[in-house]
Amino acid sequence: MARVVVDVMPKPEILDPQGKAVTGALARLGFAGISVRQGKRFELELEGEITEDRLAEVRRAAETLLANTVIETFNVRVEEPTAPDEEEQAEPTEQAEPDEQTESDEQTEPEEQTELATQAG
């Protein structure tokens, strides 16, 4: 199987409120000089060989469904498979311990319990 990635981004002239929110949050956290535009990434697994016809089919799918071409642009690219050795050598990402809770988790937990109780009762 081959993987084709479709990256979808708002056109430059289109306002990006999510990107602006992330930009502002980064600045408040001390990450100055970073501007963010938020988009979407679609990973498509294709059976068989990747040909120009298959890529054209993916472009049609992106134009038809994955992107709103009035306000978004998209890029189609083939993602090279990673070798098993490269996956093992990749540095692990930092993750919180399973029993650790962040401040935001503690704030939303009672709401989740209330919602579950409402659904059950």
C-alpha cells in the first residue's frame, strides 16, 4: 500500500481564526515571532502502484470533497514509507504519565461525570 497525503490550507486572503488563536496562545506562552495558519491533513492509503492517473484521481477527490476550493488550497504528495530502522531510531515524544492530570483535565472531569450520569440516568 502507498500513502498519499493531501494538505489543505485556507487561501492567504481568507481569515483564519483558529490560526490566530494559536498564534496568540503561543505568544502568551513566550513563543514570540511565530505566526500560525491552521489547515487539515488527509492521509490516503492507495492499493496498487501510484501512477499519474491515480494521483489525478486523488486530486479530483480533494477538489470534490476534501477541500472547499472557494476558500482553501490543497497539495497532493506521495509520502515515502519509513524504513523499520528509522522508526526505531526516532526520538520518543514527551507524554504525561497516565495517572497525571493537567489543570484542564481536572476542570473538565466533573462535567464529563455529570454528562455520563445524565446519560445513564
